[in-house]
Amino acid sequence: MNLKEFQRLIQETYGAKDSRRGVEGTFMWFSEEVGELATALRSGSHEERTHEFADVLAWLATLANAVGVDLDLAVREKYGDGCPGCHKIPCICNQAEKP
């Protein structure tokens, strides 16, 4: 499954519930999942980390659906030519700089 298919699956599975919850409520769930991922990264098993990464990605797709963002397109536009800062693969930006 690719990113576009995953985002569509999330929309088909949860779209009605997500629209009732709204962007603000969905963002709160997303934030909670990021916190759970942080805990799993600090002290969880590989299986726990795997599940939390999946949850964070699912809630991110939910948020994108809620505001009409095509994640596949967004990723391709921003990262399709390499680093958005230096435009190189691999990135050669200064370590202290974002990205």
C-alpha cells in the first residue's frame, strides 16, 4: 500500500467519525498518539514502537483528510527533489539547521 492508498483507506474507514470530531478534536488525538510514540521510543519494545508509528501515521492521515491535504502530493512537492533546504540527496545542510 502506498501513501495515497493509505490516506484513502483511513478516509473510507473513519471519515464520517472524523468529520463529526472536527479538526481540533482530531488534532488532540494526534497529539496523544505522538506522546505515546515518545514513550515507546524511550522505553517500549520494538512491537510497541511499530504500533505507535502506525497510529501516528493514521492520525496524521486523518488530519490531512480533515483539511483537504493530499499527503502524497505534499510529500512529493516538498521532498521529491531531495532536501528542501539544499536540494541535495543526501542532505548537506549544516547539522544545526532545519531540516
